[in-house]
Amino acid sequence: MQRSKSSRKTIEKERSSRVVNRVLRLWTYFRRAHGTYTSMILSMINYVTVTYTLLLVGILGVPKSLTYFVLYALIFVAIYGAVAIAIGRWDYRKGSARIETELASRANPYTKDLSQALQYIANAIAYIAQNRREEALEEIEKARKILSKWIDGR
């Protein structure tokens, strides 16, 4: 049994879409790990090495020794880590983290749709309290339609 041209094109399009989706997913994983973990670790190693070499060995005349380097790295990481945690905590409580999260939420289509669906559900509850069953069902149907897009992938 031979397939028609249109069904072959549909199958090829689906395969192509899966490949693109897979590549984009891998790219996202790479950016997440690189931006959050590996680059941070590499930059910390680089910073500790450069400051040790230039500051302690070059200016203060500390001997170039693995023991001194490890001791410096431990002290530096302990102090730097505590300061970074304190600054990060302050940022989440009183800094720009709240604003960044809000802006990211407003730009996210999933968050927009979820907020709209919740509004429809709240309207439905209000209509039920007022014994306006038909209007409540309409609002619930609107919420279902929005949410089904994300659940069913439509």
C-alpha cells in the first residue's frame, strides 16, 4: 500500500518538527547548565587563580606553592560565598528579583493563559454564588479551552 504525497509530506514535517524540537531542547539544557553552573565554576577557578598569582605572589611575595594556593582558595571561597549569599538573599527580599520575576511572568504565554483561565474560574464561582448557572458554565468552558491548549498541546 502506497502513501499519498500529502501523507508523506505530513510525516516528513512531523519528523522535522521532532528534530527541531529536540535540538532546541538540547540547546536550552546546554544554556541552563553553562550559564548557571559550569561557567560559574570556571570563572571562580579563574578568578581565584588570577588573584592569587597577581595579588599574593606578584605583589605580596607569597611563595608560589600548592599549599598556599589551596589555603587561599578555601578562605576566598568561604568569604566570597558568604558575601554572595547575603547579597542574593537581599536581592530576593528587597532588590530587583521580584521585578524580574514579574516581568518574566508577563512575557510568558503560559502564565498569561493560566492567569486568564483563573480569572474565568473566579468569574464562574461568582456566577454560581449569584445562581447564574449558564454564565458560570460559559466561563468554565472558556477556562477549559485555554487550559486544553497547554494540556493537549493544541
